[in-house]
Amino acid sequence: MESKRLFFVADFPSVQLDKDFSQPLVKIPLSPHCEVCVIVPVRNEAQTLAATLTALIHQVDLEGQFLDPRRYEIILLANNCSDDSADIARTFAQQHPDIALHIVEKTLPPAEAYIGRVRQILMDEAYRRLCSLGRTRGVIASTDGDSQVSPTWIAANLYEINCGADAVGGRILVERVGRANLDPYARACYLREVGYRYLITELETYLDPDPHDSFPRHYQHYGASLAVTAEMYALAGGLPAVRTPEDVAFYRALVRVNARFRHSSLVRVVTSARQIGRTNVGLANQLSKWIEMGRQQQSFVVEPAGAIETRFVARRQLRVMWGCALNGYQPSHHSLVSLAEMLGVSTQWLVQKLSQPYTFGQLFEQVEERQQSEETWPSRWKYVEIEQAIGDLRLRLESLRLSWSKLQGNSTQDDLELLKEPCPAGSLRNSGVVNPCSN
């Protein structure tokens, strides 16, 4: 029965981040009115930093009214800069004394001078400050020094948190002029990838919906727009100080602890189309790769639609089976064999993992790791050109949209709600999932 505590995130006990906070980054106490700590890692952002800060101080609520500046603060860490980024930030702070803008300048040793470590330092400090006032649902909000948040960015993040989300990923758009000036092949790759990812997101909505992340939504959970409550930041273990890429690693840590993650279309950020970034991953690096692919006339290949659909169907079946095991039901041998085959893992391994008290996020992460180690999944699904994958996804979605539309016209409200929620054990009608639990 103890393992049932892993089912809902609300059942987790309160935790404190195990860090040494004896040397605070910012010594000025947090305002008692503050609800959001915005963190901005900066390294040689002189060309864009003023625009970044201007966007952050011109915040309004969702009705367009000026947002009380006491409700948020900004912590900016200029690390290892060889330009005048820190001076620009300090001048900006002097010109806007009504905004709580804390500027810290550091030269980190080479082993720590990377974006993952810098963002971790900042988010840890935001966590410490919010906890100093007991703000467990206070919000740590991350953006970047080459990005401009929308006027309602803070208000929209707060809205999603107040609606029950533990963390929020914002929609990140590439600024229009920079996108127009991209190499034609890189621009085409960028636009195709956006379309491909959105089609995948819609497919997921039909095949394995998340009640806390309903459609319409997007697919991004990156550092340019990432918000999390202080309590969930601690529960996930904080931001991992990894070099590649820290925001995705943090998202996975949140999924592991069943965080309610919202990919909100209300939260929006515009970022630069620069092709020289601070890491060997991320948008800048990807744009450079696409340019080089165009020069070498290489095709842009991605995972095929069949693999994506199979993953979502199998994940939903696994979720149902996990729920059965959690509630003391023994999955049938046939259903275990069938699901293991679909996932590309051994039946014996799957049975063993289902007997352990994991969260579902932990379980599925181990399944994905096993798929790679057993090499069944990558050998079964060869990559295809992105144009083919987009076409196949569109065809599949046409059928699913039609079925969804008919269901909306012919079904009761209970039927519609059932489709929107992960299917509990014993309630499998309209799900397309065979009940794996034996009677």
C-alpha cells in the first residue's frame, strides 16, 4: 500500500533541497510581496540584454493592466563576460529603481563556466529566497539574455501555476527578422521541425492524453521560458548541473516525480536566431547544423510516424498496466507479452519493473533506456525524411480528428471526459486499450 503514495504528486512529502546556502548570491532580502523570482543567465549578451530587461519590466496582467512590480524580482548573473553586459545591466537597474533587479558578476572556473551550472546557481538562489519567506508555491521563472518575454509572461505563468500546474514551459518563437535572414535550407528545416513537433503533440493528445496538459499546447520545455514552483524544484532535486542540455534534463527530473507540467500557449517568448551559442546543443547549434546540412545536401531525417504512434499507444497501455499493479491486480501473461513486444523490451524485464514501487515517470524512463540497450526499438524503426514523417502524421491525424469529432457529436459528457484523462484500471471503454488486468 505504501507504493500508492507514488501515484499522485500531491502525496509526496515536503522536501528541502539539500544544498549549502550559507553564501547567498543576493544579500538584499526578498520583498514580502514577491511571488516570482525571474532568473537570467548572461554571458556576452551586450547586443540583446537591454531588450531582454525592457521586456521584463513592462509586464501586465492578463487583462492588460500594469503588473505590480513588487510581485516579482529579477536576478541576473553575468558570468565570464568579455563584453560590457554587466555594465549594461547595472545602468539599466539605475534607470529603473522601482524594479527589483539584482545583478551579480562572477568569473567561474573553467569546470563550472557552462550554462547548466550558471542556470543551476541562479535557480538554487531563487529557491533559497522564496523559501526564506515560506513561499513553497512561489515561482522560479527562467529566461535567457538573448530572449524577450511577452508582456503577460509573468501573469500567464502565475495563471497556469494557480490552475494547478507545478511547472510551465513557454512557447519559444524565433524572432521574425532573424528567421527571415536565415540560410534558406536552415529556415526550411526550422519550419518543418516546428510543424513535425506540433503534429506529434496533437497525436499524443488523442492517444495518451495528459489531464494536466490538455490541447491546445506545444512541445517546448527549455530554459528561455521555464517556470517551476519552489516545492517542485526541491522535489525534483533541483536543476541538474549538466552540460547538455540542462533544461531537458530538468524536465525529465520533473516527469520522474509525476510533476504536473503544462506546455502553455499563453506563455510566450521571442528568442534570437543567432547561430553561435554558449553550448554545443540548443537552437543556435541546431541552426548551424542545418546550414551545414544544406551545404552538403544532406536530408533532414527524423523518427517515423509509426514509431511515434506505437510509443504513445504502448505508453498508455503501460500506464494502465502500472495502475493495475499499483492497485494489487495481476496483469495477464498475454497482455504482458504483447506489451513487451510492442515496447521492444523483454517480458521478464517488464514483469520485474512493474513489481517495483516506481512513479510512472521513472518506469517509462527506464523503459526508454532499456529500448536503446536491447537495440530492438532503433533497429525496428529507421529514420525517414521529415517530409515523409509529416505527411504520414497528417494522414493519421485526419482519421483521429474525424473520430474525435464524431465522438463529440454522439457521446455523453462522461465519454468525452474519459477520453481526456489517462484511463484508470477497470474503466477502459473508448480508449482503444485492451484491459491487461486479469479478473
